[in-house]
Amino acid sequence: MKNQYNKLTFYVLLCTLSGLISCKKFVGVSPPITQLVTATVFNNSGAATSAVTNIYQQMYSNNESYNMALQTGYLGDELTNYSTLGFYIQTYKNSMTANGTTFGPWTNAYNYIYQANAVIEGLQNNAKINLKIQNQLTGEAKFIRAFWFFYLTNCYGDVPLVTSTNYKVNASIVRSDKNLVYQQIIIDLKDAQRLLDSNYVDASDTTSTSERIRPNKWAATALLARAYLYNKDYTNAEKQAGLVIGNTTMFSLVQDLNSVFLSNSPEAILQLGVPLPNYYDTPDGYYFILQGPPGDLQHQSISPQLLSAFEPGDMRKVDWIGSYTTTDGSNKTYYFPYKYKVYNSTAITEFNMLLRLSEQYLIRAEAEANGAGQGIDGAIKDLNSIRKRAGLLNYGGLATKDSVLVAILRERKVELFTEWGHRWFDMIRTGNINNIMGEPGNVCQSKGGTWSANWALFPIPQSERVKD
């Protein structure tokens, strides 16, 4: 399979670039070198394109999808921990501290954002690169910046809003209110909608491709729908999700659950391609699919809370949860996420999913339940689209806003589990986290911890806090 990430010369160049264009405030790299590298990289479209696509390579190589799923799965009620390492024990018991270890995506996220900022600045009024390519690459950089600010603010709350490569400004920047961060996310995504091609493009930035591994207009629209939902702008959330759902020539729900996460699936709105050479397709498959009892490398299993959340006959439990039974005579069975089917292989058949269509149905349903669009009737219809694919009967007897919202959160739990932290963020944004993790749910207690509302956010690293 051809993969536009496999460009050796550009890869070498951009490995150097990614190590150099970093913000002193966050990763302590000397900024004057940045000025020199930025000036040389953006004098031709090939190097500029690689500056963008290399960010996706880094996201794959840094196991961002798996790490987000693992850490939020441990924090919440999706995964059971078997590791003896302090990092995972603290995460699992909801007792993370700011000293020493960095929890969550802080360092990498700001690195990606800094690189995106360098792209945006390097392409502005750049006469050496034609306008269409400038627009595509700028749109991708703004999407990347919005994507990672979304995760930063949902993990840490108020965070520094870094939108330039000016190291003097960034060295003294303070945290911005979460509402201001969302404003920037929405501005960036609306810009990305306007700038990005409607089709997926290859390394030329102008030719359409079947590979869904670079953001297009629809990826920006899908993330914008999510941002509006989280920001409780239900009218715009319903509108944006509806635009994606309505694009039936490009997207459709895959009826075979075992095929949803295949590379370039019709359900995929955006995926991460696999850099070559590769040892495995996705980090999620490699680390989640148990090859033995949970231990040092694979130290998690599906939690009892998640396992019991599925209704009888739900094909998501059948197809998306695997099991390993010990052969030492104890016959103990461990369950694991099995959305990705490939443990390790050099033949690429799966890509990491960043955005997919079923989430858009659930976004629209929640927006409708809150009064947008077709209201409760529309919400139930969207929920039933997801349930039908899972082999379940349509919802009946839902007549109130509250009952529909409960049903939506239940569907989100069993549809989006171990994908990019959806469950953890859902508990926080809906105000349910204290009741689930504390009393009466007592999930934190069942994991050996003591719940406090302060545990809802990842701790900002102490080394960064002292700079505020």
C-alpha cells in the first residue's frame, strides 16, 4: 500500500525540524535555531508539506491514541490496571501528582502546537508556494492546533494559549480561561473549514486520494461539531454534525463492526497513516490485544463496569471485546479492547481512528435532545441508527429530555469506549463525574483510591506551574 508519509528525505529533514522548532517555555529548546530552520523549510512546497505530515507521524510514533485511551481509561471506569509502576498506580487510583512525572499529553501536545504555529507563520504571505497549497497546509496546521488545544483544555482545564513561535512571549505566557481556549479552537476550525480541500489529498496537496490520513473540510467540520457540543452550543453542534452525516457519498456507517477500523473505512473521517517500515498497524492493537495475562507490557484489561454496561445481544460486546483465558490451570479470563484486530503485522490493514461517523450521530442526538434540530424525535432516530448497527432493538418509551440524555450517554459509553478519552470527558462535561467516581458509584474506591473532585483534571507539571 502506498503511504504518503513514507518520504525518506523529507522524513530526515523534518525529524531535524521537529527537534528544533520547539518552544522554550515548554520543552526548553533554544529558540534562535528555530528562526533559521523555519526560514529554510518554507521555501518550497515539498518541504512545507513534510513539515505538516511529519506531525502526524509523530502522533503515531508517540502512541497518542493508545496513551489517551489508557490513561483516561485508568482514571475512569473503562480499564483495570495490573501494572506495579507508580505512574499507572497513581493514574488508576486517581491520585496523580504534579511533581516529577508528566501525566497526559502536555509536552507532546505543545510540541505539535508549536510546529503548527511555525507552519502557519511560515506560509503567511509566502510567495514561493502557490496559494492553493498554502491554504491546504495552513488549514491542516490550524486543525492540528485546534485538535491538541481541545485535548489540553479537556485534560488540564485552563492552559496557556500559545498561538505563535515568539519565544519571548511564550516564555512568560500564563494560562487562559477554558472558554477562551474554546473560542480559539472554534476560530481555528472555522478557518480550517474554509481553507481545506473537500476531498482527501495526497502529498501534492492538490490531488485527491482514497487515503483518509490528512484532514479535509469534513474533518474540520466533525471536530467543530464536537467543540460546539462541549461548549453547549447545541444549535451549531447539530448543524455541523448534520453536514457530515449528510455527506453520504463520502461517509457511511460500516455495518460489519469488525471492519469499522480498517484503513480508509467509509466510517473514517480522519485516521493516522502508518509510517514505513512498521512493526504493527496501530499502537492500540499492539498494546491492547492480550497475548497472555496482563503484565509489564500489556498491563490492562476491560473493567467490570464497562463489561457490564452492554445490553444482551449487543454485537459491540461480541466484536469489539476480545478475551484471553490462562492456560496454567486457573482458567482465568481477561477481556480487552478489540476494536483493532491486528496485534502486529507489516501488512497494513488498519489505521488509528481520530474521527469517525458514529460520533457525529451521537453529537447530533445530544444536541437535538437539548432542543436543536428535530428535538427528541430526531435524537431517538439518531440513537437508533447506532443501535441498529449493533444488533439492538430501537429505543422505545423515551419521552423526556432527561431520559434521552441518559440513553445517549449509555450509547456513548459502549460505542466510543477506549477511543481518545471520550468516556472520561463525557463524565466531566455532563457533571456526572462525582456521582460515578465518588458516591454512589464509588468507582474510585473500587480501584483502591479516595475520590476528590480535584482529580477530574490532570495535574499541570510542576515545572510549568512555577513559570506562571
